[in-house]
Amino acid sequence: MTRRAPGILELPELTVFIFAFLLNFVWEFLQVPLYEGMAEIAHWQGIKTCAQASGADGVIMLVGFWSTAVLWRTRYWVLRPTTRQMVVFSGVGIVITIVAENLATTQGWTWGWVYADAMPVVPIIGTGLSPLLQWVVLPPLTIWFVRRHLT
């Protein structure tokens, strides 16, 4: 019996990005009130802004995926992830988020977002609670969807 090459939708990287984008897109809309001016912008502009942020989040999740794949020497770690793998996968996103949020909100880099008064901020690191929770909640959920899709 010959073995066929996996189809494009069976590539773990692509499925990670697709599910990461979709889950982050919903998250971005839910946290709109936590960013200054987002609730007041035009509908289409809000969709574009959330889509761009979701694309960036998908790329960050790919960096976490590939970091984990390099450490464990397999792209298919997502099929049976260990606690350590999930910590690395999520941890990469957390670290990148802390750096990006800090640059955007305290260092004056104008990436298009400012926290509204409604955003709870984590003391010491100064990062919004919602972006941090995003990287605690969505990576395991993404892997759950990826595993269901690939198996």
C-alpha cells in the first residue's frame, strides 16, 4: 500500500494558524470595550482592525508552535501534547504579548491601540489582563481544535 502525502489542510502549521485566527478574531471583538476608541470606530474599520490583530496573533501562535516543534523535534506534538509542550506553546505567546503590549502602551510605539480605563492592568508588568488571558485560554483551545481536525 502506498502512502499519500498529507493534504494542505492536514498540515499542523496551517491548522494551527486557521484555528488561532478564528478564535482570536472572536476574542478581539469581545475585548473591543477595553481599548480606547475601538467601540466608536466605523464598523468596517473595526472588522479590519480585529482581523489584523487576529492575523498577528495567528503568527505569534505559529512561533509558539514552531518553538515547541524545534524543542521536541516533531511538528506533530499537537496530536498528543504534554503539559510541558503546552507551557512552551502558551509561554511564547505570553512573552511576546508582554513585550508587544509594553511597547504599544507604555513606550509610545503607535501600533494602534491604547488601553481604555476599563482594561484591568496586571501590576508590575503593566500588561492588560485581557491580552494575557488570551494566551492562557486560546492556545489550549486551539490545540484541542487542531487535534480534533487532524485525527
